[in-house]
Amino acid sequence: MTEPTNGKPVELIDLDSVVIRFAGDSGDGMQLTGTQFTNTAAIFGNDISTLPDYPAEIRAPAGTLPGVSGFQVHLSSRDVRTPGDAPHVLVAMNPAALAANLNELEPGGILIVNTDAFTQKNLQKARYQSNPLEDGSLDSYELHAIPITTLNRNALKDIPGLTAKQIDRSKNFFALGLTFWIFDRALEPTIAWIEKKFAKRPEVVEANIRALKAGYNFGNTTRTFQRRYHIRPAPLPPGTYRKITGNEAAAYGFLTAARKAGKPLFYGAYPITPASDILHFLAPLKHFDVRTFQAEDEIAAMGAVIGAAFGGAFAVAGTSGPGVALKSEAIGLGIMLELPMVIANIQRGGPSTGLPTKPEQADLLQVMFGRNGESPAPVVAPASPSDCFPMAMEAFRLAVHASCPVFFLSDGYLANSSEPWRIPDPDDLPAIQVVHPTDPEGFMAYKRDPDSLARNWAIPGTPGLEHRLGGLEKSDGTGNVSYAPQDHEHMVWTRAEKVARLSKVIPRQKVYGDREGPLLVVGWGSTFGAIRSAVEQARREGRPVSHAHIRYLNPFPANLGDVLARFERILVPEMNLGQLAMLLRNQYDISPIPFPKVQGRPFKISEIRARIEEFV
């Protein structure tokens, strides 16, 4: 179809989906640009999946490869589960952004670059020997070389009270407006956001709105662009939706669990990437009986969480892998005290400081075994950003059921990525039953439920229920300190059995596809989207492959062994060197095929597809 735009013929093309990546220096506002484009697509009704990509350094030198910030969004008229394997469109604000991302742009893809940034100095910072805009190296792409900085300055030059630096900060809105025009998206949602965000600075409101419209009008009037693209709304089930990230979903899940149990929520944390946003989301929610505590270090945060749990609150410790290492002794104390609490480990690349802004799944063995002594703890892992909500609630349900700390194992990919979330009716969510003893008659601190083996959760200050807790081994029932060998062995086995019995109250393992066959792809955590999409594609081609995604990692679902036994080969993609494969091999005496990836980037669908095709 063709539409006339200001006298020029423009072809409007319907697309099923498109993947767009915005990239620039960390000060170019690429995260904001990508987020606003995503919000507009979500309001329109597209299904979306995003992948923010932050520099690992706090402030790398401007214009260098380590300082590149990116935001990839996949919008579609159908259900999508990943941000896309490769961008169809790359918006590069400087040479470093081009150099860091060009190798992933699909052949023939649309490339929009800010020519004003391609100075000799910036080319050298990006390690270019020649200017790629002039040497023919970009001839295989649909290149649109645009002086974005100059055009933006011209559009904003007569706004009083703005410095040249402030004007240049708005150039990301010029790029956003141009992208809105190319992909047939309205400006109004972003304009409303600008007016609200910068309400106290009218000159900034005017600058950003004018930059946004200037970019849109440039696309509308220049003959550079002969095509526009339209992606229809996705047929999502009826309901009220919002865009949500994994960290937001986790925060709301913890809050909802506390509300459904009639408990205050205590969140204690030391700031650490990529978990800090959970603290940011919860801090303003005091009116929901939320108490947040930013501690001076990881150990203090964990100690405060133990204290809050002892006091009867729903308590969460938020951290990442390095923080779990520092908290390990205190987590062991929580296991010895047998108090319900949640440790939210939002994993990142390691070891040590590693890749703080890049995703990895390498903390599985850490949360399973990374403490002294026999100290088992349940582990749950969400599969998608929106799945962080129910799995955060599940973590608390299991913590209360077994009266012990539970690990919530997310990662930076889920934490920062976003997707549409159908907001549930609170009345449809199950309540979490919490019973605190009040009768002093026959009370013992370690008297256990005969089915779950959970001990009494007595609230300090309850008349007649005075008791002491500590890190020394104790006698079951009374909780009195005991050094008797038999008491220690009994308590070690009891704490382990208490975790094992959770397999009776967690869902059975489901399988997508055939219930038996030559190949089962097993995943956990954020690999879900890429694995499920790859398996779906392979099955449409007639390949006999199935998928099982494990959300309960300790204990495993009760039927998991039977599921695995029905397949000839077990392929395990994970963003580590084979940790889940090791656990499966140990527990079920099978020989799974590890498929590791440790690049600080999530799996692509094509990577898993290629591996599947090696076997079926």
C-alpha cells in the first residue's frame, strides 16, 4: 500500500514483527529512548520483549567501546518470548555504537547513524582505521546517514535558558521521533510522559517535545525514507495489561505475598547490580506496610532480614552472587534458626566483580552448596520477567510451609527485560496461611508439624512463649543447645528432610511436546524464551523434540526423574558451564548433554535450533 506524505510517495508495509536496537554512549539516553518506544508499542497492543544492555563500567570514557549502551526491543503482532536474535534496525548515535553492534545487524538491515558524531577523534576511540560511512563497508545495509546533532540543534536553538550541552541531551528524542515515524507510532504517549517527568522545568519539556516532533517531521518530509512499517496489535487474551520488568514483578510478588498473608514486608539490601531496582520499586510503598532498609554492607542487610523474620515479618534479602558469598554465614544462621525468609539472588556475570551488568546463571551451585556444613535450602527460579511475580509469591509460600530460608534465583536478563503482564485479580490469588502459636501450654520452640517438619514460628513478646535461638546446634523440640552426636545427626537429617518434603507441595514437572522421544531440551530460569521458541520451530518442521523447564530446583518436582527417563537424550542449555546438568547427572544417574554459554548474553533461538538439529 502507498500513502502520500507531504507530497512524497511512501510505501506502508505490514510486518509481523520487528527487532530494533538503539545504541549510543552511556550518556546518550538510549535506555530512555528504548523504554519510551517500548511503552508506546505496548499501549498500541503489540506483544513486546526487551533487552537493555548497560556498560559494565560505572563511567567508561565517552565514545569508547566499553561505554556503549544499548536497548533492543522486539515488537510483534503475535506472541514473542525473546528480544530477538538479531536487530532488523540499528540506530547508532556514534562510531563506537556502530562498531559494537554492527556485527549483529541482519544482512540488509536498516542502519540509522548520526553523522555528526563521526569525527576523526571518535573514529579513533572506536578503533576505526577509516570512516565506515565513506569506505563502502556499509554498502550491504540500508544506510541512512543523518546529521542528528545538527538537525536537533537547529530545531531547539531559539529556546531561551538552554545551554548547548542541554540542547544536545535532547538528540535522543530526535532519534526516537524519527523511529516513531518509520514504524507508524503515535507521539502522544511520550509527550505526556515528558510533560509529567519534567513538569518543574518547562524549558526542558519544550526542548524534548520539540526534538521529538523534529525527528518525526524529518521522516515525514525528507525523501530519505521511502517506506514506513506497521505492526498490528497482538491477539492477547482479554484483561488489563501493563509492561513489567522482572525486578518490578518480583517486587510486586513479594509485596502481594505479604498482603495475602496479612504480614508486613521487610526488604533489606545493600545496593548491588542488578538487584537494586527491587529496592527502588519497594521504597515508595510504605502505605502497603512495606519497610525497606538500605544497609551499610551485605552482612548487615542479612542480619536485619533475620531479625525481621524473627519478629514475624515477611522478610527478603535482595542481592546478587557476590552478595550471597558475603551473606553465606548469616544465611546458614537463618537455616539453623529455621525462620521463613527469602534471599533474592539476581545473578550476574562473575566471578568477583565480573560482568555486573551482564546476565549469567552461574550461581546455581552456590545457592545449593555455598555454605559451611550441611545447610540445604529450597531454590525457585522464574522463567520470564512476568513469571517473577508468581515465583516470588511461591518463594514465600515455601518458606512459610517449611519454616526456612528460600532462594529466589533470577538474573540480569529477567531483571531488566520487560514484557506485557496481565494484571491478576487479587481475589484470585491464593492466600498464604501463617499460624503463630499463642498457647503456652506445651510450647516448645522446635516442636514440628508432623507433615512438613516446620517448627513453630513464635512471635517474640507472646506471653509464655519466651524462647532463645542461636547458631549452635540444638536438641529437637526444646531447641536447647546440644553437643550430643546423635542430636546433631538428627537435626542435620531433619533439616534436609524438611526441604525434600516440599516436593509434595510443588507442581509436577510439565513437558511441552511429546511425553517421550529421542530428545528433551531441559532448561531453567531465563533460558525459557529461547528454548521454547526453538523447540516450537523445530516441531513445526516435524522434528521430534520436547521441552521441560524446571522452575523448582531444590527440591526437584517429584516426577522429574520419570520425565527424564522417557527420553533418549537430554540437552541442557544454560548460561554457565553445566551446573544443572551436573545436578541432574548426580540425582538421576543419567548422562545429560551440557550446552553452556558464558558470554554475558542470553541464548539466541538460532543457537538452540542448531544444537537441536544435531540430534533430531
